[in-house]
Amino acid sequence: MASRLGRKRKHSVLEDDHDNSANEVVTGVAAFKRPAVKNSPKPPPREKKLTIEEAKNDTSGRPVRVYADGIFDMFHSGHARALMQAKNVFPNVYLIVGVSNDEMTHRLKGKTVMTERERYDAISHCRYVDEVIEGAQWTLTPKFLEEHRIDFCAHDDLPYTSAGQEDVYKMVKDAGMFVATQRTEGISTSDVIARIVRNYDEYIRRNLQRGYSRKELNVSFVKERQVRAKQKIHEIRDKIEDKSHQILQWWEDKSRELILDFLSLFNGQSIKERQVRVRRRVKEVQERSHEALTRWEERSREFVGDFLRMFSPPGLPYPDEDDDDIDDDHEEHEAEDEEGEEEEEGKGDYQFAVTS
């Protein structure tokens, strides 16, 4: 498992011995904020209940104990901002965060991505949190508030319907112990999960490339083949687009060079000079063409002569031998043919005259 590309150890760090990690010396940036205390001993009973004015003016002589609760699955910036607001709602705040366990969350809300141990640990490392209550109860009661010496509860002020109640924070709101925070729009656990579901194939392809098996991703053999085939198609498309871009860039460069060469050809010249230059080039092309045609004729004559020499009977003159004699004989034959034609014509006229 560890040998796969991009993979880390399969077991979670939360499965390690937390007592051993607590003895490690923390230095550098990590020393700025140690993990929050989990399930700390309860402070002594309060002498009196704090008012919001006393908390704002910091006249009580002690930190104001503010409580915020939630599931905090896939801890994200929206959670962190809510806890930041709770930490800064008064000048001097001791922030207690309650995190519900898996059994209660799965029964009343739904399946979580992270386990309860992972969620507890994520909250404990948030810089704004001073104490974490593991397995916090789902609804608030006076007994729970008194047990943990809670002065105020922080949450967004929208009614939170759950566990058969129209608003689980109604009791603290009526008691004047509620302080409102603002939700961060556009980010929530449901939004993050929706992104994953929307890009399901993409994330499967990503994890297959990172070394996960289809069984670990809970996908069928057919689905794995489909995802890998799509990946190949994407790779080929990217290569084609890259090659097309290179060809287009090459064409643009060559076109630019051609235009510059064309402009430099006629730059600063009169029309007459241009005509002279064009004529000179045309003449050069004609001369080169004539030379090439002459060479071709010579080569052709040699080739024909060699061909006839290979297949002609012995003693027959060749085109390249005694060419003048051959031409004379040809002329004599032509003269004899002409005389024969004249005699035939004369005989024909005589016969016509006798018959008449």
C-alpha cells in the first residue's frame, strides 16, 4: 500500500497512541497554538449569571465561557469562521466546542464522511478553540449548561429544526444566553459533498491514478474500464489541442515572415525598378528552364540510342553513328518516291486521253 505513487500510510494518525504524541516538544509555527483540551475538569460553580453588558465590558474578572456545538464533518473554512466569530464575540472568551458522536449523528442527521475521532481531532487543532467536549448531547438542557459552567451559546440565528423540535436553541434564546454568528455563504459540508458527487468520475479517475484500487473506491470493473477509457480520450484530446496550437503558432510565424519579406522586396523602390526586377527574375527562370530542357533532350537521345543499340540486328547503323549518311539515304528514298508518283500521274493522264 505504501509503495503506491502518491499514497501515504493507510492507517490514520488518530489510531496512534495520543499519550505518546502529547509528550512531543512542539516548536515553530505549531507552537503558536497547542491542541484544545478535551473534556477538561469543570470549573467551580459561578457566583452569579453574567449579562451580555458585563461580558461586552469585561467587568466580571474572568473569561466568558462561550459554547458552540456542531457535527463539523469535513472541517472547512465555514466552520473555522463560525468558531472565530464565537471566540471574538466578547473581549475575553474561553471557547468550548461540543462535537456530537457518530451514533447520534447518523441516527438524527445522516451518514458522515469523517469518523467521530477524526472530527474531534480536527476541532482540537483549530486555533480559536480552547476546549472540546466529545460526544456532546444533541439538544441543550439547563443541566448541561450548568454542568459545564456555560455563560452563552453561539450559533447562527436561523431556527435549527431537529429531534422533533422547531428550534433546538429556543431555550437559550429565551434565557438571554444566545449570541448570533453569521454563516459563510457558498461553503458547507453539503456543498463540498455535492461537488464530489457532481464530479464523481473525475475524482474516481484521480484516485485511480494515485494508486487506489477499484475495490477501495467501491466501483465495478465496468465502471473502472469506462473511467480509464475516458482518461485516455482526454489525454489524446489534450495532445491534439497542443499540437494544433503548435501548428497554428508555426503558421502565424511563417505568415509574418512572408509578409515582411514581401514588403522588404518593394520597400523604397519605384514602379519602374520593380518591373525591371521582376523581368530579371522571369528571365532567370526562363534561362534555367531552357538549360534544364536541353539537358533533358540530350539525356533522352542518349537513352534512346542505348535502347536501340541493345535490340537492333548486327550491322545496322545506330542513330549516333553516321547520322549524316542515314539522313542522305533518307533523302534519296524520298526523291525516288516522288519520281514514282509523277510517273503514275502521267500514265493516268495518257489513259484518260486515249479513252476520250
